Amino acid sequence: MKSWLPYALGAVLVAQFVGLGLWQISRAQEKRATQEAFERQTGTTRFVHGMDVQPWQQLSAEGAFDAGHQFLLDNMTDGGAAGYQVLTPFRPEGWDRWVMVNRGWLRKDFTDPRPPDIGVDGEVKEIRGRVSPLPRPGLELEPGEPADSNLPRVVQFPRMESLSGALGQPFAARSLLLDADAADGFLRRWEPVSMGPEQHIGYAVQWFALAATLLVIYFVVNWKRIEHDRTEDGA
């Protein structure tokens, strides 16, 4: 009596590889839709209270930064270098909610334990930026929360609700990516996705190739077994 365990295990692995390949294709489609939405939003619109704000829409608003309650979004990289993205609360005039403005990326100095200089004045000014969700990790195990009570606070992929709760102020659901040519910012190379759809398609091909390899191995092994059995029967 021959064991079917290897065949059952192989079938499970093939199904998993195919499933992972299909998931990568769906992620590619999501990333492509996000890129298209990013590219469609051209021209800056002056925000009017109550207007319907679209993802990636370019907006302008007048108000003031709150330099005393900033956040450093940790584990942000640029060109392989470790650093922070600087999140600064902004009080727009005439709005019922504050806005979290992402002022860009700063390299982390591992030789200096002091927080980087991210000071900004609190004068009333006009800012321009693009509506965006807060950065999310590729694999999220649990919601990130403010790491400590020091200022500026170092955070690990927080939700907007947690930042709002930490400051005791209502915030808009999405942040604002400060324009690359605007003052008061740091390094800004804004992209709608960190990994393009082409990379997901590449990963999908790899998963499908693994599934195909297992199937080829299955048929080759069984063909050899059948040939062996025929030889023994004819002897």
C-alpha cells in the first residue's frame, strides 16, 4: 500500500503557491489603481469647510503649525538610509478639525541620542500639500501607538485616532503631504506606493513558477514510477 501523504502535501503546497500568486496580482491591481488616482489629481484646490476631499487631492489651506506637539515617524528609509518622517499638527483657520502635515524625511543620527531639530514657527501661513493616508507597514500585526511621552514623540506606524487622542484634538482622517517646493519641510520625494505593481507581478510569477515546478516534479516522479511498475510486471 503506497502512502498518499507526499501527494497530499504537494497538493497543499501547490494550492498555497497559486493563492499567493493570485494575491500578488490583486496587490498589483490595487497599486496600479492608487498610482492612477495619484496622477489624476492635478491642480491645487483651496479647501472650503465641508467640501468632499478626495484621496491624493492637492489642497491649500491657511493656518499655523503647532511646533510643540510633533511626532517622528520611525523606521522610514530613503535610498536605504534610516530616518524619520516628521509629522506636525496644523491648525487650519475655519476648520473644525486639525490636519497632520507630513513635512518630509530626515536621516537618523545614531551617534546623537538627542531628537533632531524639527522646529517650525507658529505664524499664520498658507500651506499646500496632497491628501494622503498615514504610512502603513507591509505586514501589520497590531496598531502602532505613540512610543513615549517625550517631545517630539517617536511613533511606529500610528493610526490617526491614536495621534488625535494623544493630543486631545480632533484631526482629519487623512494627513497632508507638504509640497516638495514648500517651505518648512525636509526631504520630500512623495510616491503613492512604496512598491510598484511591476514588483508584485514579478513576485506572482515566482509563486506560479514554484507551483508549476512542483507539478512537473509530481508528473516526472509518477511517470518514472509507472515505468518502473511496467518493467517489473513484464519481467
